[in-house]
Amino acid sequence: MKEIRNVAIIAHVDHGKTTLVDKLLKMSGTFRDNEDIGERVMDSNDIERERGITILAKTTAINYKDVRINILDTPGHADFGGEVERIMNMVDGVILVVDAYEGTMPQTRFVLKKALEAGVTPIVVVNKIDKPTARPTAVVDEVLDLFIELGADEEQLEFPVIYASALSGTSSFEADLETQKETMDPILDTILEYIPAPNVEADGGLQFQPALLDYNDFVGRIGVGRVTRGSVKLNEMVSCVRRDGTTKSFRIAKIYGYLGLKRIEIESASAGDIIAIAGLPDIEVGETVCTVGKEEALPLLRIDEPTLQMTFGSNSSPFVGREGKIVTIRKIEERLYKETERDVSLKIEANDAESFLVSGRGELHLSILIENMRREGFELEVSKPRVIKKEIDGITCEPYEELQIDVPEEYVGSVIEALGKREGNMDNMVNHENQVRLHYTIPSRGLIGFSTEFMTITKGYGIMNHTYKEYRKMAGMTVGERKLGVLVSMENGKATAYALGGLEDRGTMFIEPGTEVYEGMVVGEHTQDNDLAVNVVKGKNLTNTRSSGKDHTVVLKRPRIMSLEACLDYINSDELVEVTPEGFRLRKKILNTNERKKKGGRN
């Protein structure tokens, strides 16, 4: 039996996991010398590359000193934490990557907690050691404190530490920058020395449990996991023990293994291998594939429940069909259900004839789905995200999150005041030079719409990270609604500089001259707490008399540019975001100005 090591790389967002995997791949001799592989090769999705985050767990493998090392690059963001938890069932060790300056962050705690609970062997890599502000020894102390706080056993506390700069491709066992050498061997050697070989049974009936799902149009749904016992061959008849305990037989249509960046078709796999199989069109995470007649199910894997939902509907604005090719609700439904084939944390249910209720793990989870659909040519309208409430022992509960904020001292008072209004409860406050780190527990509702306010309060200098914690008794306040009203267009047409110039003292504009608008479209933010219907298309009345003063060219302030997340954060429950391949528009649910007034809106 060949020697195998199965290891996952875990870290907080942007601490350098994916870059580190790149360098391990390149420096282990897995690629040919003339192979052009680019940067951050593990992030294959366009959005992943643009945002510098890992959204989907990726599997890769390298051969080093006659050992096959299977590496799983995991998402760092809490919205995708369910994948991290399930991956721990596939590996025997984790490489915890920590930034040499930032140290332990909320998601560091989150991913490490999952690893320690699963009892896997940890290795710590202090990355970005070449940062001028690096404080490696203090960071290692922070990591040790975190291990102790999370209840690590004595064996886990004896973790080895490697200091590296993934970007430069250097590493060493010493914290001193002078000792860094252009090699990743210290990390690879430590994996071979410390991470145990898979604890599996080579003999006996097959046991394989998918921890992740993938999908392609040729073979359908694919289950990715580790063979825990026995072996599996192509075209073999096997039995699947479903989540409800029933069994179903099917033939193995494809088996895929991994090497470098390639998923390669293989004929067979044995205990310890991380593989992907196809053949059962509705295979689910946590089910067990067994030898026919020897059905022994492995413990079910927990699938994180959604905590946030929003409606996805077909575009009903006057501009429908102008910018996107795919506009019908049937096509939107088809695309949403296709997404559930690979994303187990996503739930879809019919809302009405023209919309669906889509539930996910958080704003980022849902906004990435919207962004993907937009790029594929879809037009749709989406509502304000709202939290999913639960009845626990007869009490209405809602999700709470752990929030960590890093902010310059001068903004601390304003941030504490803003979080107090959103029912945030401060757990801890630490000063470090001119920076302050605040730890809060806050209802998820309180964070909807907070990031825009937070950026304004801290003038862009604040850093905010949050992680789902648990369901607790519902907070008795109204949070998540925007305080200020909006400027709403009462006409159709093109916005003019003259009209926008006349409205500048009423608020901040979201559009510029020449932008096409329609009645009911939100064109700016009002300075007051009520909505105001405005005419942004009127032109200047021209007469044949010259005015005594010179006509001055209208100089307008720059409009506020809103990203998709900012739009979802911004809207109130009576508003929608119109999403098209060309961009985003904010609009009222009821477009007609008089009808809105009759309904008793804020204008």
C-alpha cells in the first residue's frame, strides 16, 4: 500500500492559505518545468481571483519523497464554515496558517475549533514573516493561548511551528528573517514527520463517505470524500446508505483522483485515498457508499443550517430584458436548483409565481450566488436579507454572531455607540499601540446594513470580521433598518446635470447625468429620515433672453458607487435590488409614486 498523508490548510481570510498551496505545488516538483500555471492557481473561479478569497474547498495532491500528500485548501470565511467542518473527516492533520502581524482572528478561532474537535494533528505556519510589522514570537504565543482556550489536549499543544513567506516562497524553522531559504521543504518534511498516515482499514467491505459535492453536466452530481475502508473499482455495483437509513444500489460510473491541479480518471482506489465518485444522481453529503450486502453506515456528517434568507424574483422593472439574456422565472428556478446540486448549505423554496425564497449561510454566501448569475446573463431582483428565526423550547430564537473589530483609538467611542444601538454586547477590549480590538456578541440582524455605517464611522480605517456563534433568544429591538430615507425618481427618462445639481443639498446621489431612470427607482440618499419623490430628468427652461449673469457649468459631487454587498446592506424591507449583467439599481417594491403614498410609506 502506498504511503499517504491527508492534510487540510485552514486559516482566517487573507492569511495566505491559497498562496501557500501554490508554492507547495510549484516547489514539490509536481508541475513540469515548462508548465505555465500562473498565480493563486487553486482559486479557479473568477470571483475568487478578483476578491482574493477561497469560496469552494479544493483538493490537490503532490508527490514528495515517495509519499502522496493530499491537500485540501479550505474556505476561510465563516459563511463557508460548514465545508471546513466536513473536511475534517477526510484528513488526519491540519496546517494552521496565521499572519505574522495580524495574529489570531475570528475565523482562525472558528476553523481551529473545528480541527481540534475532530482530533486532527495541527502544524502552525506563521506566514508573511517578511512584513515590516511582523511580530512572529508574539503571534505564536497568541496561537498557543488560543489552543489552550479551545481545550486542546497535551499532544495537540506540542505543535511544530514553521515561519514562512508564501509570496516569496521561503520558509525556515526559525523566527529570524535571516534564516529564510527559498524552499518549502521545512513544511513538507514536517507534514511527513508529524501528520499520521490515514487511520483506515485496507481490508473489509467498502466504506466511502462524501463530505463535499461537485457537479458537471456530463456525469451529474459527484461525491468527494475519503475511502475509510476497503477499496472501490470502476463499474462496480455498490450500495448507498441514505441519510434516512434506506439503501440504494448503483454502479460506479467514474472515479476521479487528484494530482497537482488535475482531476484525473482512475480505475480503482483503496482505503486512505481522497477521491470523487459519480454514478448516483442524488448522492448526498454524509451518506455511506458500501459493498453490496455489507451495508455499514458511518456516522452522519452535520450540515450547517441556513441562517439568512432573501427572495430571488424575475425582474419586474420597466428596463427588463434590456441588459440580460435570461429573464424568465423558469430559467432562474432551473439555475437555483442546479446550484443546490453542489452547495448543500443552500435551500430553495417557491415563494409565489414570480419569486423563490433562497436560504443560505450569510450575506457573502448569497451575494456570490447572485454575482455568478449576473455574470451568466441573468436579470433578477432580490430583496433585503433577513435572518431565519427558530422555535427552541417554545422560545423564538435568532442567530447570533461573534464580532471582532480592529479600529484606531479615535473611532472607538462612535463604534461602541453604534453597536449598542444594534444590541451588541461587548465581551472584551484590547489596546495595542494606537489600535483597539473589540470583541462583541451581536444578533445577526444587527449586522445587516452595519458595514456601510461602520466604514463611514471609521473613515475606512476599521476592519470588521464576524462568525456565526449560535441561536439565542430573540433580541427585542428593531435592528437592520436604515435610518435615513431615500430620493426616489418620480419620472422616466435620462438624468440631467441641471436637475441633479438642484438636488445636491437634499442628499447624496447614486447616479450621474445621462443615467436612465424610471419611476420608483432610488437615485440617492435623503438627508432626512423620510423618502422624497424627486424629478431628476427635468432640463433648464431655455428662453431667448440672455441672463445678466454668466451661465456657470454645473459641477457635481461624485455619486456614491455601490457594490452588490453594499446594495443588499443598504435597502430596507420595502425596496429591492435590480441585478443585471450591466450592474445594480435600487428601487422601491411599489414603483408608482401615488400608490406608495396611499400605502403609507415613508414619503
